[in-house]
Amino acid sequence: MFRQAAIIATKQSYPANVRQFATLREIEMRLKSIKNIKKITKTMMIVASTRLSKAQRNKVTTAEFAKPEKNFYQITEAETSPLTKEGKSLVIAITSDKGLCGSIHSSMAKKIRSLLKEDSSAEIITIGDKIKQQILRTNGDNVKLAFNGVGKVDPNFLESSLISSEILKYINESPETYNKISVFFNDPITSISFEATNDPVYNEATVNEAPGLCKYEITQDLNIPKDLFEYALNTKILSAMGKGYAAEISARRNAMDNASKNAGDMINRYSILYNRTRQAVITNELVDIITGASSLD
Amino acid sequence: MFALRRTGLQTLKRTYANEAAASDVLKLQFALPYNVLYQNQAVKQVNLPLQSGRAGILPNHVPIVEQLSAGIVEVFEKDATAAGKKYFVSSGFASVQPDSTLNITCAEAFELSEFDLSKVQSLKNEAEKNLTSSDEVVATDAKIQFDLLTTLENELK
């Protein structure tokens, strides 16, 4: 259908009765603009490539930073805590504000939507405008809190602390209890593939009921599970943002690489068309001159 | 017997860790948000400023999870008798896992030698001025800052 539209568009832009000069001019202009597009996509690709190595380093360090909490949940078997089934589910979906990076944001939106189909009462907190726009379109009522202005540079501790403190404020003010918070992010599996995955953060009540908590010696009066929950939420968001950022940069690099290649193909095709048309114009003029000259004889 | 403990002695379940560590080296994992200082490195001993008091962690320590208060994390890499590497941390979390791994995560950590005493003192004086501010937020900020800098100053002296 798209191809049909393209054919109609070409027909409209090059009507048969227009003189060939105009067509040649048009092809030339088109060619120039495609060359400009290629320059832009190529630059974006180079920018993404230079950012990629830093983003990947950031991904590794933030993952190390969040590891202790992950280990803690694993060892205490918080997943099997009876409270995880109760309460409302809270979902934090992390993308960024900028597009032009392939299907990375829409695959996240797809994942969230499929989750909402199963659990229509789940509350969504969005980080990044892209995911917010997509979820608002279909499930506007579920979006409770939205953050933007993230994902321009490598995520840092301050940024994630500000976000998590706002989220904690929301959780404390909300009448609902959220025993399990899922943080959704794009996990860069290889340099060319990514997957929208999620990691859980459990609140203090859930951790208190975790079957494996007895493996740790915990000072009672300090209220460690609560502090740990607040801290874990922050580290989890930071590491998820680190991973999401690396995935996004890598996806942008690939998308822009493909776009540059496509633009290159179009430039080739258009230069051939341009040369042919130019040749045809010259031949036509020659024919005109020769016929004119021969008619004078 | 296990079942009895679980049902009958709920408090006991929380008080004593029943998981014994298996190895005799302490593996230290010390991570900052932007850097990893130690990655699973075998060390002799680590002293921590826990909220319940200062604690020295040796291999086979019982698994714990606790918040750090501002103070010195001292790492003895090879020898527990020689002076260890001292890092000043503002806050954070420390946890000993059942496999004798010590995880420390904090927002910032710097070696003690990197601090300048005169700068610390001047910052402390500045914070002291704001302690009596009428704005509650400013006063609380100043209080935290003042306490932290006092600890740091004492350590530097």
C-alpha cells in the first residue's frame, strides 16, 4: 500500500507533459536533499558510536552497584514471600525522551500493554517521554506519575535519587500498598539486540515475610528492611537506567547506520536516474538540432 | 525441629543467622555508582562504620545487612596488622553474603589522604552558620553537613 502511494506520489511530482528540464532539476534537488539526510544520519551514527563505549562502561558499573540488593533478594528468596501476590502492582517503565533509535521504545510499550491486559489495575510510573506518550494513548488512566528530561547523558546517582525520592513520596501518600514493584527497562543483550525485561523491588513488609530472611543477622531496632527498600529502589532504577541508556545508544547507532545505508542506496539510484535523464535531455536536444539542420538543407 | 523453630520462635528466627560461611577468605565487593573500587578481591579484614557501631569484618562472618553511617571504611588487603587503606564514606549499605562476600555500596567514597583538613574546616564553619536558619530544610541540610564534616575532621586529625 505504501508502495502504491509512492508510485502515485512520483506520478504527481513528474507529470508527463512537463518539460524534461524541470524533471532534471527536480531530480537534482531530490538528490541533494537525500545527500543531506545521509550526512545527518551519518553524524548521528558517529555521535552514538562515540557515546556507546562510555554508556557500556556505565552499564557495567551501575550493574555492579545494584548487585548486592539483587543477591539479597535471591538469598532471602523474597520472590516466594506470601505478600508478593497481594497488594497492587506498581510498574516503573524506563525509556528516554528522544526517538530515532528503532523499535526500542515501542517494544517497551508493547510489553507494558501486554502486562496491562493481564492486570488492568496495575499502576504505571513512566520515566522518559516516549513511553509516556505511547501508554497515555491506550491506557491513560493507569499512568500515575511521569518523569522526563532523562537519557540525555549517562544516568547518575543524583538523577536516580531524585526520581526515586519522588516515587517514594507517591508510594507513601498512596492509599494502596505495593508489595512488589517491577522496574521495566531495555536490557542490551548483544550490540544489535535488546529485550524489554524487568527486575523486582520488594517493600519492607514483603522482605520481612521472606522465607530466607533468617539467613541474615539483622539488627531489629534499625528498621533495615525499610531503609533497604528505599535504597534498593534507587540502585535498581539507576542500574535499569544505565542498561536502558546503553541499549538505546546501541539501538540508535544501528538505526542510524541502516538509515545511512538506505540513503546511500537512494543516492546511487538517483544519481543513475539523474545521469540518464541528463543524457536523454542532451540526446533530445541533439536530435532537435540535427533535424532542424537537415530540414534547412 | 526446624518446623518447630519456625512456628514457635518467630523472634529467634530473626535474631540468629543460621547460614554458615564456607570459605576462609573474605571477598570484597566495593562499588560506587560510577566506579568499582574492589571487585571480588580477597582481603584479610574490613572495618566498617555500621549504624550499630564500628565493626571489623573477618572471613566467615555471619551474614548481615546494615546501613553505614558516615565514617571510615578501612580495608586490610594483605596484612591485618599493618595500616589498611582508609576510605571516607558518607553513607551506604554493607552486606555480608553467606558465601563470605562483603558487599559495600555507597554514593561517594574517597581515600582519606585525598581530603584537605583546612578546606574541611572552612566548609564546616559555613555549615555551622546555617544550623540556626529559620528555614527547616536549610537547617536540616546544614545539620547533616555539619555532622558529616565533624566526623571527617576528627578522622583527619
